[in-house]
Amino acid sequence: MNPQAKLVFITSLLLGTTITISSNHWIMAWTGLEINTLAILPLISKSHHPRAIEAATKYFLVQATASTLILFSSMTNAWHTGQWDITQLTHPLPCLILTAALAMKLGLAPFHFWFPEVMQGSPLITGLLLATAMKLPPMTLLYMTSHSLNPTALTTMAILSAAVGGWMGLNQTQTRKIMAFSSISHLGWMAIIVVYSPKLALLNFYLYSMMTAAVFLTLNSMNTMKLSTLMTTWAKTPALSAMLMLTLLSLAGLPPLTGFLPKWLIIQELTKQDMALVATIISLLSLLGLFFYLRLAYCATITLPPHTTNHMKLWHTNKPVSTWTAILTTMSVMLLPISPMITAIV
């Protein structure tokens, strides 16, 4: 892709995100979301492969539908209350429509069907943007309207997302699809807590974005698209493979690692809200995710590929790891000891 064109698209992404995050009026928030959608489409379809074109088309249709629903809910609310302010969403019908629209934007179950397909058709770096940066504007809107959303609807969608993300990720062999189902599962954790503690949902989103970025950048530097090629990367970059294993276990939420922090705080908050049963259910569902993260980690570090493998063995490389990959991986593994400081800031 032409560097000037790429610069325009990246700038538009930043512009759209900034407009949505900083707006108080529904029309401005909608404008930012539309700029974002139009800017990411060329990045998804830049390979001109039929799969990429299909992914871009699916993404466009779903996002356009969700944006229409956001506009419809804000107009209905303005009709009933005379308010265009984002925080003044008070009527139950617009609240329900907005919940569905943001769930569609984010890829929360039962509106998740588009997300794995779009991720599979996109390059790894675009997949990273879709899983992290593109979810920030809808998450911000969810944060700003959290006081007026329906807790029962969000809890139901959250448990469904954790279940779907876990079950459907189990039999996948493509790394991008596995990361897509991982994203759906993590969104369930954010959706379940956003009504009770919006700041905790945002903290979860930031830590999830950091860990996902570390995994995607590692996979990109190894040029790994599926599990069979992941099995041969230990010969090429042994240190990076070992760190990938730790980052994946952090995403799964295992204790001495960073990923345990948001899960621990969310379970604590749900217990305070007398939702111990819901906390137990979503914790058990996250074990499904643990299984496929362990599978990825096993393929990355512990497996010697069989001698009949069709993939060419990779030469050991001394190419230095990107600074961003190193920083993000270290943070994804080692932030738990400073959790009191993080919770104090939040």
C-alpha cells in the first residue's frame, strides 16, 4: 500500500477515535465511529484477496447497521426527553437499542458472528487494530452510558460471550480466529462489570489491549498464521516463543501474571454486588479459554514438530526483537505486583 495512503488512513483512525471519545453530543460520537469504519476498510482489504474483500464487506455491513442503530436510539431518546447529551440517555427503549448497537460494534455475543470471519480475512497488524483500537470508541460510549443501561441484558450477553468465546475457540487451528474468540470472551468480562464499576471495565480493556498487542506483534514477527507453523518457530526464535507462552498464560488470567489482576478485581466486585453465582459461572467459563491458550502455548514452546511435517524448518535468527514487542510482553507478564498502585490510579 502507498505510504501516503496508509498515513491518511491511520490519521483518520486516530481522528475518528478522538472525536468519539471527546464528544458529548450523539451526532459527533456517531461521526467519529463512521470515520473509523471508513478508515479501517482499506487496511482490511489491502491484500486484494477474495477473503480480505469478503471480510471488508462483512465489516462494513455490520458496522453500518450498528451505527444506524446508535443514531436511531439517540434520536428516539431526543424525541422522548429533548436531550442530545450522551450521558442523558434515560428512556428504557433507547437504552436497549443502544446496548444492542454497541454489542454489535464490539462483537459481543449474540452479535459476534462477523468478528472471527473479519479477523481471519485481515492481516495480523490490521487484526490487532480490530481487536484493540477499534473497540475503544464503543467501549467509551458504553462507559459514558453505563449508569442507564440494563444490567440484566448486559449480564446475559456477558455470560453468553464468555461461553461462546470459550466453546468456539476450542477447535480452531488459525491463530487469528483463536484471538478473535479470545477477544469475545474478554469482552464478556468487561460487559458484566461495566454497570457496577465502569472504571474497572476500562482497566480490563486497557490490560486486555496490552496483552493482545504483545501476542499479535510476536505472531507478526514470527510470521505465524496457524498452529502448524507455530510448532516450528521454537527453532527460529526460542526466547520469543518462551515469552509468547507467558503472554498467552497472562491472557488466560493465571495468577502471578498481569492478566490475573482484572479477573480478580471483577470477581471481587461481583461478590460485593451479591452476584456470587454469576461470578462463579463466568469464572468456570473462562477455563474453556484457558484450554485453548494452553494449547497455543504448548504449540509455541513444548512441541517438537513431527518429522512428517510439511513445513520447512526455520533457521535460527539473531534479528533483534522490536522494542514495542519487548515492552508490551514485559508489561503483560510483570504488572501484578504493582496492582495496588494501578487500582489507586484507577
